[in-house]
Amino acid sequence: MECSARELVAGHIYRQQWPKSLLAKVGVTLHDPANIIIMQSQLEKAFDKWQWIVLPDGPDDYKVHALMLSALV
């Protein structure tokens, strides 16, 4: 999928509205690059609606899980 830079947004994997006290346990700060994922704005809307999630799969790996397949099509 191609998109212009204007269509890209930075989303937080550990959400901004979640308790900040848990961030220390995760080992990142809210705006840490390790907590940011660049995505197309339409995907961010689906991400915010929990239609897809990102989960750790090792120390430096993550997996995307589609909870609603239509969100990624």
C-alpha cells in the first residue's frame, strides 16, 4: 500500500489514556520511539477502535493481530 506523508500518523502502542504508572514496568516512556508505530491515518482509526493490536513477540519483535479482518483490508 502506498500513501503520501500527509496520510501518516504516529500511534502509541501503549495508549496515552492508559495508566502512566505502568510504563515503568514496560520499560519505555510514553513518547519513546519503541512505543510509537507509524501508520496510515485510516489504520489508526481502526487501531483506536481495537480492530487490530500489536503484541510483543520477543525482546525486539512484535506481531500484529487483526481482531476484525476488515480493518486491515
